[in-house]
Amino acid sequence: MGTGKSVVSRRLSEILDFKFLDADREIEYHEHIKVNNIFSKHGEEYFRDLESRLIEEIVTDNSAKKRRVISCGGGIVLRYRNIRNMRSNGVIILLKASPEVVFDRVRFSNKRPILNGNMNVEFISSLMQERELMYLSSADIVVDTDDLSIEETCLDIIEKIKINNL
């Protein structure tokens, strides 16, 4: 959250001429409700179920072989089956940022259900530490976005894909 997933994914898809898909927007479209409302009305577990189903649909879709960039929420790696499904069909890229940078990027947003009532560097830092092992173990590529523009982040990703033959 706040690492640039949505804007970087969108720009990367443009550079590569791939289809762009934002998992949260897809869920909102199919559920006819915003993600933060899903969290408040149905809870995180319900949202994670929707997220898992979406990833499974993408992987089993016959057109899934098409080249696409998918922006997933930070909690997608909390379920191993999501990691397995994503890895079976592509490259998993982790965008990182320091807790301070994340806070600066999201502090005026009310669209971060996990941060509602917890909008501070300490909470962000603890959440990142809690998820760090899952993030790092699932990622094929890691990019620190603290000091990079959107364009620089995309170029770094493309370079790492080439270097690693992914």
C-alpha cells in the first residue's frame, strides 16, 4: 500500500503494450461496491475470498496467456494459493517503500481500509514487518520505489526482467 502499485502497473502496461487489470477495481465492478465498503460491511476475510477467486479466474481464463499487468493489493500474498496461482502465470513484482514514504503517500487517503484509524508511521511499519517475509518470499523481482519516479520504477522492472530472463 502506497508503494505505487496502481500507477506503476498502469504505466508499465502502457510501455509494454500489455493489458492492464487492477484487482481492486475488478472486485468493485463485480460486487458493485467500493473496497473500503466491502471491508466495513463484510470484513477483510470476505474481501480476501473475493481477491482469491479473482486471481483463480484470471489464471484459469483461456485468454490468461495474453500479456497483462495486474495490480494486486498488498494483502494478496497473505494466502499461499494466490502466490501459487500468480506464479503459475507470470512474474511477481514487489514494490517496496519505507514506512515514512508510504505514510507521506497515503496519509490524506480514506481509501485504505487497513489504515482506517491507524494512519501513522508506527502502524504502517508494524504491518510491513508482519508481511515482510510473505512479500519477499513471493517476489521474483523487488524494486524500492522511495526515490524513483513512476517511469524510473518501470524501467527498473523491465531491466530486472531482462537480467533475470523472466
